[in-house]
Amino acid sequence: MTTTLTKLDPDFAQPVETSIIQYAIERGAGIDTIERLIALKEREDENQARRAFNVAFADFKAESLTLIRTKEVKDGPLKGKKHVELGGIVKLVTPALSKHGLSISWKLTKDSPEWMEVTCVLRHIAGHSEAVSMGGAPDTGPGRNAIQARGSAKTYLERYTATAILGLAPEDEDNDGVTPAETEHWTQEQTAKLKDWADALKACPDPARLKNEFASALTYAKSVSPKAGSRMTAIFNECLARFK
């Protein structure tokens, strides 16, 4: 929808732009006409915001972020397995989201003693937003009081709604977090060197040493494949978080 008109400025005889709505008002259009024009303008604004959101989200997905399983489960049927922590997700995705004008936030949309629901909202600066909701009972695990049970469930729901709306999932771990399909074209020497660099980053005693090692590690990883470079960056971020 075209939302501007060009007319001559009577004082300077120069073309200037005016909104169709303003033009209609100046021409004495009725309230019904003006309301229809406003509705059309709002729909067009919404369409433009949705298109801008879709472009931004596609650009965000092109960042190829890799979730890292860092938290070991201490009890229950998944004891010994690792999962992705909410803090790790936020730290990983926030720079890429901000880069493309996106952000996520959560709100508790249902809160009763037996059931909680969390909604994760993904927003774009142009105004469009989308949301995902998930619910569950308080996590009454061993040793948790009532508040801790609710806090655990809330964190769980925030983690899963975030990965759902962003379309992210942790990969099956092999070769330090990279799936076998991604390594099938790597030589044994490349795989071994990548593992050595990853181990070197994890062994760094301070941030300065870590950043220095990472520069060389990333150069080598990128020479192997873009995915190897992405994974090496993820390992660096995980290691850096230990010093914060």
C-alpha cells in the first residue's frame, strides 16, 4: 500500500510528501474513510514488520550456533548425562540475536500450586514478535523445598521454550561435541589436532592465556571446516565463562 502522496508546496512550488491519511483529512473525508485508511496502514505496517522479522531470523540462523551440554545430571534416570544450561543458552544466543535486532524474554503465564506455564517471546525491533509456551508441574526432586521446586520447573521451561522458538538443539556429542556426520570428511590428523586444541583451551589457567590460545585454535579449526570453527568458538565461550 502506498502511504504517501506528492504535491506541490504552495509557498516554494516544490514537491513534498504527505500521508494519505493526512491528505484525506485535508480533503474533508468522512470518519469511515479515515478509519479504513488507518486500518490499511496498520496492516501494511504489520506486514512490513513481519517481513523484517523473517529476514532477521534467517540471518540469525545463518550464524550456525552450537549448543553445548555442560551440566551433568546428578540423579534420576538420566544420571551421568549432560544437558544445556539456561545461562549457557542466553550467553550464546544474545550477541547473535542483538546483532540482527532480535531479543527473547520470558513471562510466567500460568502460576498455580500444581501447574506452571512459561511463555518465551522472540521480538524484533521493527515490532513483530512470536511466542512459544510450555507448562509443567513443579519439579519436586530430592531435597527441594517448595520454592526450589518451582524455581527448577521455571528454569526448565525457560530453557526448552527458548530452544523451541529459536530452533536450536544440542547435538549428539562425539569428537568433543561434533556429530559423526560432520567429521566424515576430516582426516585422522585433523580430528586429533582439533581435539588437542580443545583440550588446550580447557586447560588454560586464566582468561589471558585462554584468549591467546584461542586465536591459534580458531585459525586451525576454520582451515578444517566452518563447523569446526563454530565448535571451537563454542568451546572458547564455555571455557571463558568459568572465569566470570
